[in-house]
Amino acid sequence: MKPNPIALLIDDDRPIRRLLRAVLEPRHYRVYEAECGRIGIKEALLRRPDVVILDMALPDMDGLSVLTLLRESSRVPVLVLSARDDEETKVAALDGGANDYMTIPFGAAELLARLRVLQRSIPGEPDGPLFIHGDLRVDILSHRVTLRGCPVDLTHTEEAVFHILVRHAGKLVTREHLLRCVWGPGSESKIHDLHVYIGSLRQKLDGNSRQSVIQTEGSAGYRLLLPMDCQHAPSQSASPKMSACAPMQVPAPVPAQLAPSA
């Protein structure tokens, strides 16, 4: 567990958020709050929390939908804190991507202990750099990107877009998936912004390379090249290998060779 971890509280109950803040801040947590699911998803991308405390009953979407959207772009540990104590809800939350479940009322000492356990290790998270491509190096744990040993200064939105591509390196990532992960559900109007951020990332990451590390896959989306792809990478006008699935509110399971799509 690192010092001064970031905790994101996604709960529409202000007294509960205030109580959690009173428990966490004396233990040197940096606490951020979101009163609905949409804001919570955006805050998770912006703040890169070390742990999320999530309520199952939110005003704009249910907790399971929030979990599904969080898991598209992050492995952050999630502790569900809810007044619902029925077994069916607990099982659905744990199967949906939650790492732990506590009911209200709760004890402060037990909550802190469970948070410590969640932060000891993140199953499946790489121990070192997630992605190395020539002179480009990405460390997911520190969120540090370097090119030829020099830090690459990315905006929060550029970082959010890029880290989604990195997590699915070598696979097609649809535009719909990127829009939903970065801007939230119903963000189709941000498509031009996405194109602008992709262009900006290419300028910052490609250096003197004649070939962009971010390839356009026709009208479907983008693919971050693996080092072995460099000699045979498709042109930016190439047709996608697979088409995107139809958009839906909560993403359905998709084939293993394709990154999650809308």
C-alpha cells in the first residue's frame, strides 16, 4: 500500500460521503467524491484512484452498470458499500467486478482493514512497464510515459485515451468504446474531440518515426501497434479486421481477439 493513496467515493448520500471522508483522511487518504455514476466514471479516469468505494443505488445508473464501465478501462480495486444486504445483490456485485462488499452500518476499523487488503496487490496487474515500443515506454503503475528517456507531457484526456489503447495493445479498440470510457455513456457528439486527441497523441509519441504507433483501422477505431507489427502494419486507410458491435448501454461479452466495443 503506497503512502497517501487516492480514494474515490461514488455515492449520492452526502452524510455517508462525509463519514467516509472523516474515516479516511486521518489515515492519509486523498479523497475525491462523486454523487452519481457518470461523474464517478469520469473522476476515475481523471484521478486514477487507488481504491473506489461504490454505492449500488445511484440516481442515474445502478452500481452494476458503473462496475461494468469501470472495468472496461481500469483494474482499480472496488469496495461496494451498500445498505442492500441480500445475497443476490452481493453475488451480482462480486461477479460484476467488485473486489469486496460491505453493508451499512459499518465499522471504521473493518473498513480500513478491507481497504488495506485490497491495495496489497491487484490481481493481473503488471509488476513493471506495461508497454515498450522502441524508445516509447509506458509504466501503468506510475502512469509515466517516456520517449527516448524524456517524459511525455500528456493532458488528462490524452492520458485516458492512450492508456485504454495500451491496455488493448495489438487489438482493435472501437471509437464507441473509447468515447464511452473517456467521456461516459451518450458521448457520441465527442467524436471530433476524439480525432483531435488521437492526432495530438501521434505528434507527441511518434518522435522521428515514419510510422505512427497508433494505427487507424478504417472507420471502426484504432489499434496500438505491437513491436512485431511494425514491419507489416496496415496503412491508416486499411479496412478493419472486425467490425464493431452495435452500441448498447452496457457492453456485452465480445470475442477474445477484439477489445471491448460498444
